[in-house]
Amino acid sequence: MKKHEDKLLIAGGGLVGLAAAILYADRFSKVELFEKRQDPLAVQGNEARSLQLVISARGWNTLRLLGFEDEIRSLCLSLKGRWHHHKKEEKVFEAYSPIGECISCISRESIYRLLTAKARAIANIQLQFENKFHQVDFARKELFFSRGSNTEIKSSHYDFLIGADGVRSSIAAQLNQGGEDFHKEINVYREISISGVNWERDAFHYWHTKTAMIGAFPVFDGGFSLFLVHKEADFETLLQDPTAALFSGLFPEIFSSIPEAMQLFAKAKGGILGSKSCQNWHHGNNAVVVGDAAHAVLPFMGQGLNTGLEDLFFLNQYLENGKVREGMNLVDFENQRRPQAEAIRQISQDQFRYLTGKYGQEEYARRIIIASKLKLSGQLPTYSACAFSLEPFSTILEREERIKLSINKNEEDDLVGQLPQH
Ligand SMILES: Cc1cc2nc3c(=O)[nH]c(=O)nc-3n(C[C@H](O)[C@H](O)[C@H](O)COP(=O)(O)OP(=O)(O)OC[C@H]3O[C@@H](n4cnc5c(N)ncnc54)[C@H](O)[C@@H]3O)c2cc1C
């Protein structure tokens, strides 16, 4: 039987773009993916951002559809919660789930390489690495790009376009005429890999102070990946002071167990922290943005990639035979997904404030009361609901907001009085 002749063009070959290529390859006669970076199977260490990623229920819900979930799982460590390390070498365990569920932790590079290899093995997918796109003509359905160092501009026609080109998406910028809402934090992050510590390997570890925080993920191949979040303006005092006064004062345990950590952080790669939202996610019924191109969140709930993968799960219901199904419209996709992206953006922002020591005493008290009220009513705590359920983020956020509004001021004040100073 002759296959319909349609081309899916994917602009951006990060994790979401690659997953989209694999997931939708059977709906199109040809899939062409443009990515400006080098082929990750040809070079190591191609992916600069975050060495480790957390995958939770929403991510798995989509990855399962790709047909090689077990292979991805075989590269993951299971984490059951966080160890909150306090200054005096005491630590407190915070389970991710009240019933012992675990999230998965994987190295970004290993999942990137696996998705690339799987996409490459599918006959109708063409991976075009080292190809940078510049512009789209939505009316004529053409993407303009250049190859490697060659400045000649070429074009490629599409029947359906998926913009998966990340937070600085040029496709989203065109759809929104530059009107996206970016929020850049004053904090930045840096990452290092270390070995030789004996922390529990089935959990995330963190040390937080009002000035800076350190998080540590165990790495599948051994050791830990540490990230430091700090104000850009504190770089010199925190990381370049020969006396190490600030660093050792804030993180005595890290300073004594990994004496080289401060120097390693000073030289490490990292990036800015921020979030993004945009109003317009589609053009007609043949172009759409997904993943960080449409929405980017602070990484403290571990939901950025998971939300991008969830976009693909829903988009999957819209596509058939090289187009959007009869009677369906991308405006509905956008209306379905945008509130979810906005809700996880807010939840992640709050978690960022919590984990980086920006909460005031009242906020700590409120958080404890909300958690206990959720527990009393048999509902999942916010983190667990985001990580282990497929409940819409907007419903999770609304529930939390409702409880927050119902908190009695006396109840809050009583608890504030009993709390240790954070
Ligand atoms: C520190 C940190 C930790 C994180 N931890 C987690 C986590 O634990 N769990 C989680 O779910 N999420 C996490 N995230 C978020 C996650 O990394 C992103 O949500 C995810 O990578 C987005 O994938 P994407 O494919 O949409 O975009 P990207 O990964 O940004 O991919 C976009 C691709 O498009 C390409 N591109 C862009 N412009 C062009 C162009 N003009 N021409 C050609 N190619 C182009 C880029 O080179 C890139 O490869 C974290 C983020 C950070 C910063």
C-alpha cells in the first residue's frame, strides 16, 4: 500500500525534538530534524546543560510510547527522596512519596545519545546535525537554514512543523513577534562531578542557606553530580576568595569532605536560571511549538523536560496521516497545554524559593500546614502529585491555593513560634 507523502519537519534536536521524531515517524512519510549542534554519537559531552535529569510519571507516560522504555530505565537510578543536610552535619530525610515511590535519575548525555541512536535507526527519519535554521515562512511552509560554516541559505518544505528549539526558540519568537515573557533569576548555577563521598546513592542531597545552595545527584556510572546555585554577583567572594571563608562557612560539610569543590565550582560550566512563557504556540493547523520553546520553568521540581514530553503525549492525539485529525484544531492543544505550563512554572518558582532558603518563617509554616491538610484529606503532597501522578498541574496548584486561603492566621502564627529559625 502506498504511504501518504507528507513531511514532518522538526526544528531543534534536543530531547523533546528527538522524542517527537521517534513518536510521530509512523504518521509521516518523511521526518527531517534540524539541529545546530554536532551529532552526539560522533562527539562526547555535546550537551552543556545539567548533567543529570529527573524523569517522573509524565515523562515515562510519553517515553513508554517510544517503544524502548526498558532500555531507558536500565540507564536510570531510582531515588526515593531528598536528604536535607544541615550545617551541623545533621540531616533529615524527606521522602518523595508517602507510599515509597521513586523518581528516576539519568545522565542527560546517556538519554540524548540513546534517543539519537534510536531515531537514526528509523528509516524515514533524517537527522540533520550542524544545520542551523534562521526563519520560517509559515504561509509557504518553508524553513530556511544553513549548513555548518557555509553561509548559503537553503530551504526545506514541510507539511507539519514542530518547533522544539528550546528556551531561546526562534520559531516561538516568530509566532509571538518577540512578545514572549522571559523571567531571568539573579541566581546562576554551576555543575561539577565528584567521587569519593559515601552519601546514600538512592536519594538527592541538598545543603541550603539564604546565600547559596548545593544539590547532589548520584550518577549511574559512579560518584555524584553537584550543582551550586548562587547569585552571580557573589562569584568572587564565594568562589575566588583564597581564605574560602564564605564557602566553608556556608557549606562546612562539603568543604571538609571535598576540599577541591570550591575550585572546581569556580571553573565549572553552568548557566542562568529562568523561566519563559508565550501566548501563541501554533500557526494554523500545521505548525506548533513544544517543550522549552513554548514554556521553560526553573528546574527545582525536575519537571521541565517532563512537561515537554507531556506536550508530545497530548499532541500525539491530534496527529494522523501527516496532518491534524479531521475536526481537531491546534488551538485546542494550545488551550489545553498552556495552563499546565503556567501552573508548573508557578509551582517550580515556589519550590526554588523553598530550596534556596528564600522562604520567610510564615511561608515555612504555611507549607507545613498545607502538607498536613493535604495528608489529612488523603491527597498527595504537591511534589508527589507532580512527580507520581498525571493529575493536571493546574488542579494541583488550585488545590494548594485553596488550602492556603483557608489557613487560619492564628494557626499560622502558633506554628511560626514553634519553628526553628531558618
Ligand atoms: C540545571 C537544569 C536542570 C534540569 N533538570 C531537569 C530535570 O531534572 N527534569 C526535567 O524534567 N527537566 C529538567 N530541566 C529542564 C530540561 O533540561 C528542559 O526542559 C529540556 O531539556 C527541554 O528540552 P527541549 O528539547 O524542549 O529543549 P532543548 O534541550 O533546549 O533543545 C533545543 C534544541 O534546539 C536546538 N536549536 C535551537 N535553536 C536552533 C537553531 N536556530 N537551529 C538549529 N538548532 C537549534 C538546540 O541546539 C537544542 O539542541 C533542567 C534544566 C536545567 C537548566
